Amino acid sequence: MIKLFSETYPTMRLVWDATTIDAMMKDPLAYYWKYVLGYRQRVQSIDLEWGTAWDKAVEFYHATRRGYDRKEALLLTIEKAIARAEETNLDELAAEAPKAKANKKNLSTLIRSIVWYDREWGDYPFYEPLPSINTVLFDELFTLPTGEPITVVANFDQLARSKETDKMVVIERKSTVNTISTFYWQQYDPSTQINTYDWMAHRHFATEGVWVEACQTAVGFSRFSYHECWRTQDQRDHWERVMKFWINLSFELAKQETWSDAMNLGTQKWENAIRNIERRPPGIWDNLLRAEFEKQPVWNPMHIN
């Protein structure tokens, strides 16, 4: 069994993924509060829930197309999406979200996006999903001086085969209310998530890059596009060194118990709750954390559904 935390230094994580690595790189103190102590927002994010529902719907659609005709697959996918939305209270989350997202990310826009996705790419998908391959991968990155291994986990949406090159690629699905433009795609080159997924999948399956499949939702339409993110072996080797650097830094902070000295205000927005705590005297941080957040089970990428 892979342990989540070190026995020698209890605030040192042994299991990492793109989410925790990215948080550590942006602000080690905020990472510590969220991914070591377990402080999380009380209300689920509509972006996270809608995005997960969208990913599951598209994955189900492609899987169902192998056993049913196109119309039947579409209807079954819509039924599946509605059932999930009811279980996760999607519309209730949307009602609590800011207006700019509430009317763009809800059950209605989810169903519309499924229908329009089928209309746009149902006849000519640009990849062939490979459903039988496990998309939760992990590898040992290095061993701490304590003798405990560091494990990196990658949980991506789909492995597929490119219909143009016949090579395996990683499919990562995204949803946004912003315009899908050149500026939008820049966030993935470079990207902690894309770099980690490419590094891991290439080690296991010799994949050739990550394809980001994006769905833009607006009040009156849904729009789709995709972007190919390529990485060379030199870039993969460099990313491996970057991961080791930041995880080793967390080891030093855990060993010396100096997390509070590692905050990075430059990465926090003014309206961000974490920044509003960090700008206050450290002596009241604990009280502010308890007031703003709630303790939840610590994020473990090995236990993702």
C-alpha cells in the first residue's frame, strides 16, 4: 500500500500529481494549507462539477457508439448526464455560482453541449478512444533521504489513437465560458498538468503528445475545438527535474517545519481567500482558515473515482 504522508516528517506528502505539484510551485504555504492540512472550500465549484460531468458524458458517448447507432448513443448519453446532474445537484451549484457562470454551466447547457458535440464531431471524430486502457497511472520518481519513495500519479481523461498518425495520444477535456482562441490555448504551453500527463503516458505507452479538447459554453451556444500539445524527450527530461526540485523543496520545508515562511503573494489574486488570509498577521491564520474553509479528507490522487 502506498502511503500518503511520510512517517518521519508527517507534513511531507509522498504521493503527488499535477494538482499538488502546481499548487506547490505557485504558493508553498497555500499548498500546505490545502493539500497537507486539508482545508477546502465549503461549496463545490461549478467549474469542477460541470467539467467532470462533461468529461464523463463525452467518454460515455464514445463508448456507447461502439455498441449502438449514433442516435441511440446520443439519447443514452443524455440520460446518463441527467442522472449524474441530479445526483450531484448540478443546477443547485449553478444557482449559487456567479451569474456569469450560472447561466452558462448548468444542466441545460450540458445537454445542449452533448447534442451539438454529436452534431459537429459525431460523423468525423479526430481520434479513436481506447477504453480498455487504464488512465490512472503512477510511477516512483525518486526516494527521499528517509528511504520513502515519492510517487507521481497521473489521472487523465482518455487514451486514444490519432486517426491521422495512428499513434497513441492523451485526450484531456476542458470546459470554459471564455472564447476559445490562441490566447486560450497558451495556458497549456507550458502547463503543469499537460507536462505531467505527457511525461507519465509516454513512460507507459510511448504516447505522442496530449490533445486538449475544449468545450466553450455561452448563453445561446456551445462551441468545440482542440489543440495538440507536443513535447520532446528533452522537455520530458527537464520536467522530471522540475518535479524533483519542487518536491525536494517541500521535503526541506517539512523537515524544518517552516511552511509559514514559504508564502508567495505574487501568485494570489486580491479576491482570493488564501491571499486575504496571508496578508493578515500569522498569529490569526488558524482562526481565519477555520472560518473560511472546512477540513476535508486530504487530496489523494490514488483514490479518484
